[in-house]
Amino acid sequence: MDAAAQEEILYNPRDPMLRSDPYPVYARLREKDPVHRSPFGFWVVSGYAEAAQLLRDSRLTSEFHRDAKWADHRGGWDSPVVSDTRLWMLMLDGGAHRRIRGLVNPVFSARAIQDMRPRIAAILDRVLDDLGSGEGIDLIDSLALPLPVTVICGLVGLPVEDREQCRRWTEAIGHVVDPSLDAVTQKLMNDSLVEFRTYIEEHLAKRRLDPQDDILSRLALAEVDGERLSDDEIVANVLLLFNAGHETTVNLVGNGTLALLRNPEQLRALREDPDLIEEGVDEFVRYDAPVQLVARMATADVEVGGKTIPAGAKLMILLGAANRDPRRYSDPDRLDMFRTDVKPLSFGGGPHYCIGAMLGKIEGRMVFRELLRRYRSITLSTDDLVWRPHVNFRGLSELRVDLKPAA
């Protein structure tokens, strides 16, 4: 690529800055070209209004498994990962999506999530009891990781003692939505999916014989208009739920805590009025989105931001960039727990709005309330931060803090 063409690259998914601090890249992209045709062959959307429009446009599809190149990069059409994603409601549109989502929705209804609160509170208490206090404690490994995977294991109906293995499988499978994959990651992802699928199939078989009060049992028995989910559909979407109910919460807790520690005036405000967290959790996911992007393909020409995205084009909708669009939010690079009318796009939008969003936000509210209640002082142990190597998910590998307990 010559120097002139190189200058036109406003967004490169391999840019290391997108892991450590993507927001200056996003700001330049929004300012210069909020609906940008990249020299790499895809479109990049970074403006809030444009992203919100496209997330609700039925002419854009999530069915990437139909794209031969996408499938090849994940092991091919018959690979375990592509075979399973063909059944994920995340990657289905229209009637196929509505059918599976309609059967899964009751498990994540507002009432069902509220009923989970005592169980979540009990798990959080145990995790924080184990966390203790002291210097150099890793909040990611000791809190952000174990809490959501323990919660989702319990809700699905899998043994809590298997949570670490479930977490490792989930992290490997989570690379499926990364824009680019190397051969090592591709193999780990496919191997992990086969192992996790076999594991869930064994527990699903037990639930069919002896139903319990858990998601596996409910999905096995769920019926709408005389239709039930097949075993393959149940297993595939339980795998999806682990990603939706785990990855986002891990990053919400880690990113939100870091944001507070870097903005001590906002931390003081939250200590003085813990009820700010009820709406403030939306400010956390706006300020540093746990999910940074979603991908779509155009099935027809689409007009957005004064440009025409042609049929067949691939798009990256940058949720993290849209959330900091100054056309939507004043002073968008500032964390503000008092900000009003916060409607982040971090959990997507339209028919594919994240089914685990409510669960993740409730977990986040409970974590921040309890952290500030238990500890009179929370400070960073080091400014040297390591971010996980995902493009679509944004989260810390570790977050070392010094914790002083409340008197």
C-alpha cells in the first residue's frame, strides 16, 4: 500500500491503540468521516445517530455464517464454531431469530431477573468474603471474573465447582466475533466449543430426566405455539448466553471500577449517594463500553449519514465510538455520574439488543454498592494496565488495587 493510501486508513482493527485506548482513534474517525469506507474493504460507522439507525435497520443482517470468507476464517462451513453459530439467536434474523428469542426471553424477563437478586447477592457476598482486603489485590481475577461465571453457572444449572473450566471455554469461544483470527486462536476456539458443547449436552440429558429450577430445564420444556427448541439449539444458545452473561459483566465491573478510580470526584459522589449507581451504571457502559463493536452485512443499499452503503457491504458499527459522540453527549470524554438521558449503545439495539443486558446491569449495580460499603478506601496499586487482546470486547486482564476495609 502506497503512502497516500496509508494516510486514508482511519481505522485498523489490528492497531494496538484499540486495546489500550481506542478513544482518540474514535474521535479522529468521527470528526473526519463518521460513515467511513475503509481501504480494507469494510465500512466503519462511528457516529451515534448513524449507529443507532443501522442497529435497527432490517436491511442489515447478522447472519455472517452465510459468508464464505467469514466461515473460512473460523475453520470452514462444517467447523464446530460455524456449525454452532448458525443456531445462535445473535446470528439469526427475522422469524428464525424471533422463534429462539421468544423461547429464551422469559428466562431473562424483568421479573425473572428480579427474582435472581437474592441468589446473586449470596454469591457476591461469598466472593467478597474471599476477596478480603490488602494491597495489590487483582479485582479482575478475584471479583469481576468469578462473580458472573458463578451466577450464570447457577442460573443455567451447571455445577458451580466447574466455573473455572466454563470460564476458560467461554473466553476462547468469545473470539468468534473478532474481526480477524490467527490459526492458534481459531483452533483453540473450535476445540473449546466441542468440549463445552459435550459438557452441556451431558447436563441437558440429565435435566430432561429430572427437571430443576434452572435455565437448562426451562429451555428443555419451553414451548411457543407448539414449538420446542431442539437439543442442538438449546446447547448452542446456552453457549451464547455464557458469552452474553459473562464477558460483558466482567468488563463492566473492571472498566467501571477503573473509571471511578481515575475520577476520584465521581467516586466521592457515589460514596455520598449510593443511589446514583441505579442510573450511573449506564454511564459506566457509555464511558467505556464492555462491547466495542458489532458487525453487520447489508442485504440492500442503505442510506446513512449522507452516504450509500451498497448491498453486500460489510460494516463495523463502533459502539464505543458512538457512545462518545459529542453530537449526542456534551463533554463525552468525561465520566459524569449525574449525566441525564444516558442511552448507550453498548448492548446493541433493535431486535438484537443483548438479552443479558439487564442481568449484567443488575450485577454491576450490586457490585459497586457492596464494594463501596465494604471498603473505605480503594486505590490503584499501579498505573501499568494490561488490556485483553480482543477487538470487540474491551476489558482488563488484571486490575491491581489496595483495599482498606470500612471501620
